[in-house]
Amino acid sequence: MEAIITFSVYCIGMLVIGLWTYSKTSTLSDYILGGRSLNPWVAALSAQASDFSGWLLLGLPGAVYASGIGGMWIGVGLAIGAYLNWQFIAKRLRRYTEVSNDSVTLPEFFENRFRDKSHSLRVVSALFILIFYMIYVASGLVATGKLFVAIFDGITFTQGLWIGALVVIAYTFLGGFLAASYTDFIQGSIMFLALVIAPVYVIWGHLGGLSGLWTKLSSINPDLLYVTSTVTSNFAEGTYWQSAGTAGFITIISLLAWGLGYPGQPHIIARFMGIRSAKDVPKARMIAMVWIGISLLGAIFVALAGIAYFEVPLDDPEQVFIQIIQALFNPWVAGFLLAAVLAAIMSTMDSQLVVACSALAEDFYKPFFRKKASQKELMWVGRIATVAIAGVALALASTGSQSVLGIVSYAWAGFGSVFGPPVIFALWWRCTTGPAVLLGMLVGGITVILWEVFPTISTALGVDGLYSLVPGFVLSCLVIWIVSLLGKAHPEVEAEYNQAIVD
């Protein structure tokens, strides 16, 4: 009952924010970019909350629970990638999107940056956004279903999907980018507190501190404590934490490579575009990195504590955070901490829905169907698109994989390969050309899709198990570099580049 009350209060609070921001949303620009009004705190926490999602409280703890501390390589790669994204992308993108005909979406930025009169950059960008965001939102809905099944007796996985979808759709439909950003700020704060409180309480309150934790883990399998060791588990077959030798080069590279995906995540870089000034970026970067460092450590220690605490291993490793909270905390405190899982999930889904609906309204509907559409009309097209995209994601979540990490890894690789190299080259190399970026997007996206659909490709190349983001990102970079060398940037484009990058 306590958990139901806590969850109800949380959901009502999110809806109130949606209603409040509804009055502040009168144009499509307001709906998808919030009028570029985010302060550093909101920009930082909303960016990272929308980044880590349910993966931080379900996927990462599950990976570490299954493989020991060696699973932390993903977290290391993400921390490095997030810092580089804030350091080298945020300020230039904020400045460039304003200089470049006040671009409000990533596809529009590419079109304006390279003076693409054919609209091919815009269309291809928007198509990839729709494809991969439907998959990405589905991962959030899967996480929601798992959460409700674990917490509430009698609720099925499908019912959990619907509850989460309806709440997120409601406040995103009303308030758009501002609702997503302000709710993400609150959700990011809740996630941060949960990942500080939970591991500290479990480790020092029930396991005898760090020394007790290390002793218990060593008694289970010493390799759980070594970052270079491989420990495998098959929870379906009842085998747990079996040593499998030293982690190979391909394994470590694949885990670290998650950091490559940051420059290509539209829902994250939308915060860079929406921050009120490029001068606010350094402060936002510092806030974001403190949040990331502590949150990642908290997630890792929750998983390690779960290995040590539960005498009987869990059936689903991605449930470790939820199971620890339910087992050890007062029901009212548990309700608050479990609301953090819902917060993590919703903070990503709302941001992804806003970006996806902007692709439909701003990058398809306006240029190809209603060039003279009013701002009010476009705003309502965006709202309708929010519902439609969420509906497709709901269908995918109902029939697809129920591994949060597996679904997220596919979408993350897709965005990282399609948009990461074009964003980097567009902001850091004046000689980059539009045709090169278009080909780079296609090569990156197609590579990821083929790599995921046909795993025999990596086996045939002798890199079995290599994360699809690596070949997709590298091949996209090579294509953009080579094709740009064969062409020539327009003088007007180079002049705008010089104006945009001035510090």
C-alpha cells in the first residue's frame, strides 16, 4: 500500500508539471526546445537523467550482478564519453544551432549547416530518429513493465507497460520539451539520492562495510573483484559466477565503446541546444559530471552488494536494485527509492518522445506537407505524433525482447553511428561537406543494423562479440573524411563556420 501511495504521488507530481508547462508552450519551438531557456542545473540533470534512464537502475546493476566488477567497463566508457560530449560538443552546438538559421532540431541543423536544398539530410536524419527512437522508447516500456511486476502483486507485464506509457504520454503531450526537462530535473535528483542511500545503507548497515563486502565476494569467487577477469552466469540454467579467464581485448573495447555513442544521441544534445547560453555550459558540465560519477558508482555498488547479500541468486539480475530495496528498507522509504526506478525510465522516454515528434512535425510535416503551417498547428501535430510514436513503441515492447540492456545497446549504437560522426565533423572540421555527411549517416546506420541482424559478420571478420557501435562509428568517420576530401565546402558555409566557432 505504501508503494502504491508513493507511486501515485510521484505520477501526480509529473502530471502537475505537465499542466504547468502547458501554458508556457505556444509554438513548436517552445514544444521541442523550450525557447532555449534551460538554466545550467536543469540542463545538466535533465541531460543526464534522460541519458541513463532505467538502464542505470536496472541494466547496469544487472550487468555487474551477472559478471562482477568487470562489468563496470561500460560505466567507465560512458563517464569518459559524457565528459568529452560536454567539453567538445555542447558549447559549439549551442552556438552553431543559433547562428545557423536558429535550427531547433538536429535534422534542421544539418540541412542549414550544409545548405542542403534537396532536403535529403533532413529526411534521412528524421527517418533514423524515428526508427531508433521507437526501439529506444520500447526499452523504457520494458523496464516499466518489469518494475510494476516486481512491486505490485497481480499486475502483469503488459499492464505495467500501459501504466508507464499513459503517464509519460500525458505530461509530454501537455508540456513537451519544458515538461520533459523539468520533470527530468526532479527525476535526476531522485535517482541520485536513491543511488547514494541504497548502497551506503546496505553495505554499512548489513554487510559490515567495504571490508565485509570484499570478504563475502571473495568467498563466492575472487574473480568478481578484478576488472580484467571474466565471470559468466546463466541464470536460466542455474549457473552463477563461473570464472572464464581474463577479459579479452574485444570485450573491453566493446564495453568502453559505449562512450562513442554520446555525440549522436539526439535526446541528450537537445539539452545542449536548449540551454539558455553557451556561457552556461562549463557550470552545467561540472554539475553533470559530479552526478554521473556518483550515480555510476552507486549503481555498481548496489549490484556488488546484491551478490553478497542474497543467499539465493536472483532469477533476473536486472531486478537486483528493486529486490534490495524491497528486502531491506522501510515500506515508505522503499516506495520513494523505487519511485527512482520509475523516474529513471520516464526521464528518458519523455525526452525521446519529444525529439521523435519534432522529427515528424518539423522535419516531415512542415517541409513536405504544410510549408505555411502555423506554429499552433505544428505544435498540435507534434502532440499527436507523441501519441503515435509511443503507440508503436508500446507494440514493440509487448512482443520484443525483455532485456533492457539488450534493447538499449541496439538503439544507442544506432544513434551513435548515424549522428555521432556527422555532429563531430560538422562542428570541428570546416571542410566537411553535405554529401559526405549524408553518406556517413547511411553507412553508419546500415552497418549497425547488419551487424546486429547478422552476427556471423563479426565472426567471419575475426572480431566475434565486437559491439556494433565500433564498426558503425569508424566506417562513418572514414566515409565522411574521404568524401569531404573529394568535394569542396561552399564559401558561405565556411564563413558561417568561422562565425559559429569563435570563443
